[in-house]
Amino acid sequence: MDRSRSAALFETAKTYFPGGVNSPVRAFKSVGGTPIFIKKGDGCRLWDEDGNEFIDFCFSWGPMILGHNNSKIREKVWEAIQNGTSFGAPTALENELAELILSNNRFIEKIRFVSSGTEAVMSAVRLARGVTGRDKILKFEGCYHGHVDSLLVKAGSGLITFGNSSSAGVPKGLVNDTIVVPLDRIDLVEKAFEEFEGQIAAVIIEPIPANNGLLQVGPEFLKALQAVTHKHNALLIFDEVISGFRVGFEGAAGLYDIAPDIITYGKIIGGGFPVGAYGASKAIMGHVSPDGNVYQAGTLSGNPVAMAGGIAALTECLKPGFYDQLALKTERFTERILEHTRLKKYPFRIFRIGSIFWLSFTSEDIRAAEAIDPKGMDKFKVLHAFMLENGVYFGPSGYEVGFISSAHSELDLEQAAQKICDGLDQAYSA
């Protein structure tokens, strides 16, 4: 497969951008080789600058639940563009998207639009601190919440610990306000609240942890978290940037019927445009400026073009049977691959929830990030290279999940499954 134009573009890009990219994982450091430069996408397929065609399972890391270049989104966005692209003032489209979300979500009463999932999380954390008057945040090892300074923290040497920054440039003072606990250890959460009594503003978690594998944290742990936070007058934040509108219109909160205090959204909410949001009860959102004293603002928040994309996407997601059909497609696709690996007796599993799936080179259950065997990434590297050569595109990291879209046909999935099976044969023989 010729990728010479992508290679040339990458060399040029390295003279413009750190590492040649505008987001680190795109540089292919985890899988080796040269990143492909995408020229266009349509349905479930991508084409690179060399004209190579791929069946996509990355979908811009999740937002494109309807596939690429969806006609409903394109038409709604084009209609909005006719009237201008940005005003920095209220538009009716903001009301329309808010009404669409709030009238179909039992767990939030007011919402604030921002421009990314990271911005939504940053704002939610500030809101939690403002509401409670406390400074400390408890997060979990293996959950990623964007590049927010206080949350770019990994576990230290203890079971309950102030963590260590996972990035240069994060002030030690912020790190000292972040407590990191292993996933699925409610006893350690309780212990943290006892040790830092009256100091923890909020617990933040991906209710479906999907940034470091697809970790199997179930509703029992989430319900226990809800009970502990309420007991100690802290808030529970669900980071649903990935799971929101993906496993159901109400996200993981709806799937598990658990009401957190604050929810953050991103990705699907914008239909492929840069939109994030955070929402909560009227009482909690009443603390946000200009109603309250928790300040948050954004020049492009509620951008009319992005709102139009979100309206079109979420309208399609609300159609009867939408999520059931996606989950069924995902089940059939992953079972086709698993039939092959069982026959070959490979130590391999696919974890899935709704239309999210993750390839894991192990026969073990994975409930925490530390249970992921780094050696499996060597096999993923072989698999990824094989798939690229054979027209299947996954995100360039074995820790990242894959997604099924409504644009995947059964034939597309059958073709891709066969190529993945062939690639696994090569990975396990390497």
C-alpha cells in the first residue's frame, strides 16, 4: 500500500507542529510507522491522501456515531452557515439543542455548552469546588478526563495517595489537591474521605472507563460511590465525554439508572463539531455565572454551526431502536472475531458495552488499568500494521477503544472481521 504522500506531509508537518501533530496519539508513537493523513470520509469509510480506502473504527475517537459526512448533519450545518458562523451572542439553535437534550434526559435540569470535553470537565470540577467550598478532588487510576491540570495525575506509591503529575508544567499545588484511588475499591474511597474529612469537593469517574482499555466497572461500584459522596456531602461527577449519547441517549447514567450530581459531555454531542457541555440540577447550575459566583465563559461556546451539527446528530440518535441496533451490530461483529480466536485458542478477549469495544490480548477479566499486560501492546502493534495494509483503520494505540457507527453495514463488518482475524493470526505467530 502506497503511503508516500502521507509520509511527505508528515515530514512537513514536523516543521510546523510538535511531533508533527496537534494531538499526541496521532503521531503513531505507540504503533510505529508514519501516520496517515486523511483526505475524506463517507459513511464508515476513510480515504487518505494517497487514495487508500479504510473501514473506520476510530470515528474521530468516537463523535461520528452516524458515520462520516452524514447527510442530515451536513444539511443542517449548511443551513446554519448561510446565516453566519459565529456571533458571540445567543442564538435560537442553542435553545433547540438544549431542549432536545434536557427533554430526553432525566439526570440534568440545566446545561452549559462549551467547546470541548476537556473544557466541560474543567468547568465541572470548578463548579463542584464552588458549590462545596472544598478544594480536593478524588479521581481513579485508569480514568482520563482530558488535559485538565489537576486531573493529569497518576497514582503514587500508596493505595490512597496524592498522585504524581503525568505532565510537566502542572503545579505541585494542584497535584496536592488531587487524590488518586484504584478503580473498584470502594473501601479505599471510604478511607480517603475519612482521612481528608471535610476536604473533598467531588469524586470524578468515567462511569464507563474507556480511555485506558474498556475497564469492567459495573453499576454496583457506581452506586456505592453515589452513597459515599452523599454521606460526606461531596458531589459525584460522571465524565460521560465518551459514554454520553453513545451507550444510550442518557449515557451511562441512564444505562445504570444512577443520578450523579454533575455530568460532562463531549464528542457525539456536537455531531463532529467541537462541542462539550456540563449539566446538573437547577440548584447546582445556579452557582454558575451570571446566576452565581462560579465563573466560566467561552467565545465560541454555543457556536451556531456546532449547535446545528449537534441537533442533527442527536435527532437521529433519538429514533426508536437506534441504540439497540448499534449494540446488536457490535455483538455480531465482535462474536465473529471471538469465534475465530476461540477456535485458535488465543488468549484474547473483546470487551464491549453498547457500540464500544476493546481488543484485549488476554484471557483475563480487566477491571483496572494495572491489570492490562503491556506485552499485549506488542501484538496490537503487529495487528495495527496489518490492518492498515488491508484497509481497516483503528486508533493508533492498543489502549484505545473502537466504535461501531450506524453507517457500518453487515457486509462492512463481515469484511473487517475477517481481516482482523487474519491480522490476529499474524500477531499471535509473530
